Amino acid sequence: MSPAIEVHDLRKVYEGRAAVDDLSLTVPRGSFFGFLGPNGAGKSTTIRMLTGLIPADSGTIDLLGFRLPEQDMEIKKRIGLVPDESLLFDRLTGLEFLEFVGRMYALERTQARRRAQELLELFELGDERRKLIAGYSKGMRKRVAMAASLIHRPELFLMDEPFEGVDAVGARLMKDILLDQVRHGATIFLTSHVLEVVERLCDHVAIINKGKIVREGSMAEMRSGTETLEEVFVREVGAERAFERLEWL
Amino acid sequence: MIGAILRAQWLSMRSFSMGSKRSGMVVSAIVGAFFYGFWLLGAWGLEEIFASAEDSVWLAVWLPVALLAVMLYWQIAPVVSASLGASLDLKKLLVYPIPHEKLFQVEVLLRLTACVEMLIIVGGIATGVMRNSEVGGGIVAVPRILVVTLLFIILNLLIAAGLRNLMERMLLKRSLREVMVVLLILVSVLPQLLIASKVNPDAVTHYLPAAVYWPWGAAGHLMLGIEWLAATVVLLASIALAYAFSRWQFAISLRFDPASANRRVLALDESQDRLSLLDRACRVPAFLFADPLAAIVEKELRSLLRTPRFRLVFGMSCLFGLLIWTPRVLSGSGGKATSDHFLTMVCVYGLVMLGQVMYMNAFGFDRSAAQAWFSLPVSFTRVIVGKNVAAAWFVITEMLVVVAIALVLPIRKSPVLVAEAVVVTLVSGVYLIAFGNLSSVYFPRALSPEKVTQGGGSRSLNVILVFCFPIALLPVGLAYWARYVFSSDVVFFALLAVAALLGAVLYWIALGSSVEAALVRRERILNELAKSDGPVSIG
């Protein structure tokens, strides 16, 4: 079976600077893959290219055995997306939005509505279902986005900082749901700055810095010895205690 | 500190304009030259009038009246045109330790951006008065006139700053917003209503508020060097009052929480009855189309109906044309042509008004959520068609409202006139929506749903619209020309049918091109739609 994600020599240049520089990556099916990197490393650009939101300058992207952009419709039907920026339509209620997304994935209206209601209950937004999304907090918006990504039972999830702004209870729920999805054969590709979360959830990790993959492997390989993922990460991206140079601080 | 704010704004605007093409900037400059050329011409005309006036009584009446007109335009035009110019985004600045007085000064100075054309006009009037040999003092009067002109500008800036803050807050209140706009429209069409009611011009002249105790009267009298003591007291007192009003409004705005006001608006939408009523209206497409088109249309209808900015423009599109042309038709001042084409003009006017918040910038209200259209498994053709169907739904509703109101007015009407209005609007709509599909993907701009005073499109789009509307309405114009030449309704409607066919072809071609362009330009479109203002928000 083809890998969930297979990327070769992916490149994206902005104003002469490579945001993603000849990136190659393979994500096996059924894995929980953490894609890490410092701010501006190229994580979001990569994920946006994987979702087809921005075109790559060069390289190939295959998701679930389908090639982007040629077979984008086949891919879109099979992926669930939680992007960094909201793709929620503010002037719909949570219930209406989820029903709308379900219908976009070819669910019958009644089925879409039923699933939407169940997902809202699951994400503890049942009481807010008649409220416009514009009135939701950041955490609530993330929950709705997560619910929307689940409504059609995708095979592959692409998530950019899915736990950002979500409270501990919500984050715990989301993690449990994602782990359950992986147990049922789905693949998850997520970016996160919270390394503890990645360390606990992911079985595979890649670290990107300045557009290039600097380290990749299973979580066990990453944490050889007593090193934590944070220590590996800091070492790989070359972070230093720059603040010590500022005498006034 | 003020320098830092303005620099941050300049940097924000620079990053905005870096994406725009040079050709767009050139067209923009040409249109700007036309616009300001028009006002320069007006200023020159006024300069000549006031320079050559010999009757001091006439000057004492008409100079204050001219200044009153300037003041009305300065204060009302930005509101009616729903473009209040630039202002400080206090939410972004309040976290910094900037003295409020400094912020207030910037806010007042930014009012200059709302009505540059009035500075030109005031300059023309002042120069005319300076050149007038009848005005006492000769060259000695020049400093006095300059000082008075400056004071008059300061007065207007202060009032405009206060009004802007007041309007911004009031327009967030759903119940007040629509009423206020109708009132403002009524004020702007007051001269026409006076003409329609056949008021004696002499009587109007007699009641013109030109006395020295009015602020504009005081400014006029001071410019002319008459009743200078009373005029000075009135003008300075007016400025003091305007400052107090403006400062007071600014202080309230500093404490104002738009999120809280929004919450109240959103809470209204939670009402079960309101939603079910809305639901019924929005579910109509589901009976006519299959998913995903039905779902897209439904989403568009729901979203737009709940968008304050859209509701406001939609209400204006139904009423504005009626308010402008009804007095002319009733008084007969518009002639037979206005009377014969009244319904058509009002309907097409409404169609054009809806453009900037609907079909000309179809993704504006989606903002960053527009990325959903590129990530959901639905063809972009369907997305655009869905948006077009929703636009057609609102255009038809607008027509029905206008026709229903027109039917109760004492004006000439017949089934043929109604049919003409409907057919012409729909045919024009096909052309405009075809252009709109292209402009939506080539000139997208994020629109704030709450910010009812924000302009509808990017500068490039506004420039394109100037050329686009006449072209789009040309086929219909040709049909009218043929009717005039051949004096035949049959020829007219036959040509309209041809225009409709051509429009359908054009629509089809434009649809294909816009889908292609959207896919190629998706990154740029999404970047444009995700942009936000700097510390100064542009109205």
C-alpha cells in the first residue's frame, strides 16, 4: 500500500528565499506523525502545499497514492484539515457550518445534520450550536475545526497547531479522538510547538529548520538515551541563549 | 510617538501596495486625476464667482451658504458613501503607554483623509474672496482670510472626528444602523425633496441659514471682515464646542468594547424564531438545486443575511434609488425620460450598489475562510456559480421590493414598464456578475462584516468598476438606442433578448476564466483575503 504522504524534492521560494528547500518526506499509513520546527521554519508552508492551498515551485506530492495537483479532488475527499488560520465561516452557527461541511463531502443533508449534532455534543459545544461562529472563543473555533475535519471520516488528517488555544479538557478530548482515529487506521500529520504533546502522541517525528529536514525518524530513535524531545529539538535547530547577550535585559 | 504610529501605518500600507501591479497604479492615478480634476474645476469656478461678486449683500448670504454646503458635504458624504476614511484602530494602540491626547490629535488629523476634495473647494472659495476687491482690506485681508480658513478647517476636522466615533459605535447597533442611514440619505436628498415640493426659491433664499450666529455664517462674515466681533466669538465658541464634543466622543470610544456590542448582535441571532424564519428563506435553493450547489447557495444566503455591512447596503439598494428619483418624477423636473424609465433606473441603481459587497468582491466577507473553497472537495466552478445564484437571489429580492414600493407611489406604471425594469435589470445583472467573477479573483479584498463604514473593494477594483459598469450596461444601452431610433418596443425587447444571449456567452467565458485564474492565483487570493489593517484602519 502506498504511504499516506510521499513528498520528493519539494521547494517553495518567496522573494528569493526558500521557505521549503528540497524537502523529501515519507509518512507511513496509520502513523501519528509530528512535524516540528521553530517559527518560520517552513512547517505551515509545507502543510499548505500538502493541502493544495499553495502550489509548490518544484517537487512532487503524493497523498494516499494520489498525485497533487492532478488528482486533487480524490485527495480532498479523503483528508481532514485543521489549518493554522481559521477556515470557519463566521456568519454560520457551529451546527450550520458542520452540516455545510458534511454536505460538501457528499453526505445526505439529514446525515450531515445528525453527524454535526453528534460532533457538537462530543466537543462539548452542544449549548453553543445556535451561536454564530463569530462569537466563539479561539478554543471553541479549534474544536469546531476539528469536528469539521472528522465529519466525513477521513483517512488522513493534516493539522497545523490543532491544540493552540484549546483548554486542557478540550485538548485531552482531541488527543483521545486522534489516537482513536489512528487505532482505526487513519494517519495523522500534525505540527505543534508543544513538544510534550508531540512526544506523548506521535510515533514518528521530523524536524524542519530553514526549509530543510534536519532530523527524521521514529520517536524511539529520536530519544536515544535519556534525551527528551525538547533537548533533541533545541540541539537540531541550533537555538542558543541569545538573551544573555543583552545586558539591559 | 505620533511619528511611530504613522510610520507603522506607512509600513503596513507599503506591504499592501507591494502586491499591486504597476498598471493598476497607473489606472488608479488616472482616475484620481479625473476625480480631483473635477473638484479643482469646481474650486476654480467658485473662486471666479467669489472673486467677481460685487454685491456685498449677496456675498454676505452666499459665502456662508457655500461654507455650509462644504460643511454638510464634509460631515455627511463620508457616511452616506460608507467610507469614513482612515482612523486609528484603538484596539491595536491602547496596549501601549501613549497619552490619549496624542491619539486624539492623530485621530483628528486623519479626518483630512475623508474629504480631501473639500480642502480643494475651501481653497477655491478662500482664494476667490482674497481676490475680490470689494472685500475690505485688500492685501491686508489675506492673513485674516487665511486664518479664518484654517479655523474653519479645524472646526470641520473636530466635528468630523467626533461624528466618526459616534457613527462607528452607533452603526454597530443593529436597530439604529438602518434608521440612521435612512435619515442620512433623507438629508442628502433634501434639496431634491424641496424641488419636488415646488417650494418658492425666493422663500428658500430668505430662510437660508447665513446669519453670523451660525458657525459657517461666522466664518463667512469674518472672511468678509463684517461683524467681526460677533463672528470671532461665534467661530471660537464653535471650535471649543466641537473640540469638547469630539474629545467626549473619543473618550467614549476609548472605553467602548466592540466585542461586547458584537456579542449582543450575535446573541440576537440566537433567537429561535429569527433563525427558523431565516432557515425557511435560506432553504429555498435546496429545492431548486442539488448538493453541493444547494449547500453553497444556502451558506451564502445565511452568511450575507447575517452580515451587518451587507444588510445595510442591501437596504440602501432598495431605498436609495427611490429616494433620489421619486421627487424628480413627482415634480416632473426629471422630464419624460425619467418618468418612463423610473422603475428601470431604480432597479439597475440598486443592482450596481450591491456590486461591491456582493458579486464584484464575492470572497470579501469569507476572508481567510475562503481557503475552505480550495480545500473542500468541490469544483471551483460550483463555488462561483453558487455565489452567483445567491447574488441573483438578492438582486431579484431587491427588484421585488422596489417594484412593490413603486406600485403604491403615484407614478406612471404599467405591466410593460415593470417587465422592462425586470428584464433590463436581469440582463445587466448577467453582464455585471460576469465581470464580478473576474474582479473577485483578480482584485479580492477582505471585508469586515461588522465594519459598515469600510469601503467595498480595493483601490484597483474601484478603478476597474469605473470602466466596468459602463461597459456592462452598454448592451442594454444599445437596446434603448434602437428603441429610440426605431420607435419600437418589439425591436427593444428583441435586442434585449440578443443582449441576454450574448451575456450568457460572456458569463460562461468569464466563469471559465475566473475559475482558471482562481486556481492559478489561489495563494495571492488567500493572502489578500487574510490581510488586516495597520494601526490606522482605512475606511
